[in-house]
Amino acid sequence: MVQEILSQNEIDSLLEALTTGKLDVEEIKHTAVPTVSKPYDFRRPNKFSKEHLRSLEMLHQNFARMLSSFFSGYLRSSIYVEIASVGQMIYEEFMRSIPSPTVLTIFQCRPLEGAAIMETNSQVIFPLIDLMFGGPGTATDKSRELTDIEITVVRKLFERVLSEHLAAAWHDLYEIEPLIEAIETNPRMQQLYSPNEVVALITFSVAIDEEPRGLINLCIPYIVLEPVVSKLSVRQQFVRHMGGSKDEDIMWIKHWMGYSAVGVEVVLGETEVTVNDFLQLEVDDVLTLSRTVEQDLELYVENELKFGVQAGRINKNLAVQVVALIEGDRDSG
């Protein structure tokens, strides 16, 4: 609803009408627009702002891309992971929303206090296990708990997922060291937190060979994120991304640039011949070039003229010695 803003003259007219009795106060009360109230449930407080949730979404979009690359390469199949939703709820609602049986990976994010939960649906975990054992990654219609061998295999897989990829996705926000505490299959037995504890829930959808399979839910309680909540803001992320270059970063850039391969060519000279003469060239024929012995040869780096050089030999290898600095490219000549 659009509310009109009164001008100063209109305000003065209203005040004059009230003081002179031309305007009834009771009439104003009956015609006033009622105040719209918004209910607030104290059992479900919103501890994460929209900005916090948006930052978590951006953070875990990178995690989803890493998972897609890792699963596709490691399991040699086309696996695509993307964020389906990001929100907040209470711990009890999360535990009620997940199916049973399922795979609950309970892990710590040291040095943060408390544990987080990664829940993987059966529709996702069984095709992943099938791919790990050399199968085609087909889903099973049967809903069952994992065997001890399957739990061991899944634990090793998720140790890499968390320690390598989740930690890397969090690198710009906070240095964490994920450590798996346990893997459970019955969500009803996991009472890690108070039922009313607020949690951030990041849901990922998983597709294998372009076929949607299921969901992966990452549940992070507010008590775990509380020390870093202040960093989940656009301003803080802007400061982190726009900060000055570190000396260590510059050193590593220079180091790896030193291993970059570039094309280097030396032009001895140029000449023009007819097509007929070119077709009649034989071994030991001599072509007269446009450059004399006293003139420097041209050395091009990636098609850009950089140096003037003189021809020579090192041991049995042909070589050139840089004698002048020249700037330009092949088209400028």
C-alpha cells in the first residue's frame, strides 16, 4: 500500500483544524489505518539475517562446484551438484524432515566448537557406492541401512570431501579442519543439540548422468557459526576479496610464472622470390636476404618483437646473444 507524504502546508492546515474544532479527533481515530502486526514465534528465533544466508549460499556454491569436479573425476561418471536452497530452521524440524534410514556424517570444524551434520539421502549414497565398486551407479529401490563395509567406504570418501573440499571452500572465510566423529544411519537417535537450537541448512541436489537422484543436506548449528557470523556480511567479504596483495602471494605468482612456456622465434631476414623460382629451389641454392651481417637479427616472444640479437654457437648448438631491447610486433614492421 502506497502512503502519501503530507506537505508542510497540509500539516499546518490539520493542526489549525484540530485547534479550532473543525476536525473531530474521534473521527480521526475511526478512520485511521490500523497498524499491521507481524507475529513472532519465540520458539523459532531468526538468528541468521538474509545477508548471512546469502553469504553462506555464495560460500557453498564454490563447495558444490568442487564436489561436482571431485565426484566426476574420482568416480569416472558425470555427477553434478548444485545448491537447491539455503535457509534456517530449528534442529528438531531438521531431524524430522530427513528420511530414515539415511547417512548422517557428524563432524567437527576445528577450531570452532560443536559439531555439524552432513546428511546424504539413500538415493544418492547407494549410487555413489555402486560407482566406487565399479558398477554403473544405478539406484536401488530398497531402503536399507548401510553395512559395516559400506560405512567404512563412505567414511573414507567423506573424509576427502570434508577435509579437502569443504575446508578449501571455507578458506577465505575461516580456516577450519573438519574431522569426522561418527557416521550414523538412524536420525531419531541423534540428539546432539536442543530441539529449539537454530541451524543453517544448505541443501544440495545431486544428479548422476543428468538424472536427478537425491539431496545432500549440510546442517550447521548457530552455536558453531557464532564466532564467524560477523564475517558473513557483504562488507566483510568485500574487504577480504579487495585486500592488498600479500608478499607471499606475489612470490608464488612470480615462482609459477617462471615455469610458463613461451614461444621464441628469431628472424634471420626476408626476401621475395617468384613462385617459379621457389618451385625450382634445390639443396645448396643460396637466397639473398634483406639483412646484412652487421645488422642485428630480430627475436620475437609470442609474436611480439622484443630483442635485437646476434647469431652464434654454444658448443655444437646454434644460439643468439641479446644485444638490444626492441619493442614492437610483427604487424608494426
